[in-house]
Amino acid sequence: MNNSSECQSCGMTIDSGIYCTYCTDEAGQLQPFEERYERMLQWALSENPDMPHDIVEKETKAYMRKMPAWRYHPKLQPDIGEEG
């Protein structure tokens, strides 16, 4: 029986808790938004090196909006005219 779940910050499969070790600090607390966004952005850029930076930024923000930890974060609210 598999009791794994997903990190509420990034979606990574985890065995316990609500956040993975990549999304938490040394004390096990969720990293600040700015740090988590930058790390997720850098990961996405490394996975998509040929994609324009602004597109990767937009997609990273759209993905984070779907995560329970970040869904209502003010820095992820769509800009006027932006779909999301």
C-alpha cells in the first residue's frame, strides 16, 4: 500500500508531511515565496533551456498558482489582462 502524497508547494511526491525537503528550510518550515519561486524558476529554466525566459516565468507562476501553498499569494495574482 502506498501512502505517498504531493508536496503542497511544488507537487513532488512525498511520503509524509505537507512539504518536501526542497521546499522547506532547516527548521522544516516552508521557504519564503521569493526563495521558492526563484528555485522553481531556475529548475524550470534548466529543464527548458531553449524556451524564452519570460515564458518560463509565466508558466512557473501559473504552476505555483495551482499549488495549495501559493494559490492565494499576492505575487501570483494575475496581472490585468493576463489569463490564469
